[in-house]
Amino acid sequence: MTLPGWKELPEGAVVREPGNTVTISTGEWRVFKPVIIDEKCTRCRLCWIYCPDGTIIEVDDPNAPLGKRYEVDYEHCKGCGICWKECPVNAIEWVPEER
Ligand code: SF4
Ligand code: SF4
């Protein structure tokens, strides 16, 4: 049996336009979700840095400490848990997703 060469394989999982996943809800398969407890947050930004999907959003808020607060974009958060693991002050809770 002769296997096809790589040039004969059908295309799959091709991202043709950079950034096009912004229009796709990638949060639908999440089982757990991060919830940021603003009162505990020290604004260290580690969750924002480590999130592989850029779904921790830094929001300008003049009423918040250091003028910033952090939110989760639940349309695109995949629930990987990295932000929860990396937060040095346990300001992120890890809760079951409810739909
Ligand atoms: S759970 Fe993962 S994808 Fe969601 S905000 Fe945290 S690091 Fe980003
Ligand atoms: S890692 Fe924790 S303390 Fe740091 S900005 Fe994120 S939620 Fe706040």
C-alpha cells in the first residue's frame, strides 16, 4: 500500500486570516471558568501576561486601585486554568461552568 505524499493530503485546520478567531466563540467547550475577585487583585498583571488566548482584559477604571481592573472575555476563554494557577494571591476562583 502506498501512502499519499504530504502535497496530496487535504487541507485542514488552516487559519487563512490572522485574528479571524475574534469572530468565533471559542469559550463554548469550557468546563470550568476563572472568576477574578477584584478586592483581592493586586494588579500584578500576571494573569494578563500568561493567558495564552489574550482573554484577560485590562480595563481602565479611574475608581479602581492603580486605575486598572481585570476582566475575563468569556466568549473566548477556553478554561485552561493557567491564570488561576499563576495568580500569586489567589484572586482568581476556579468555578464550574453553568449553561
Ligand atoms: S482560563 Fe486560560 S484562556 Fe481563560 S482567561 Fe485563564 S488563562 Fe486565559
Ligand atoms: S494575577 Fe491575580 S493579582 Fe495579578 S492581576 Fe491577575 S487577578 Fe490580579
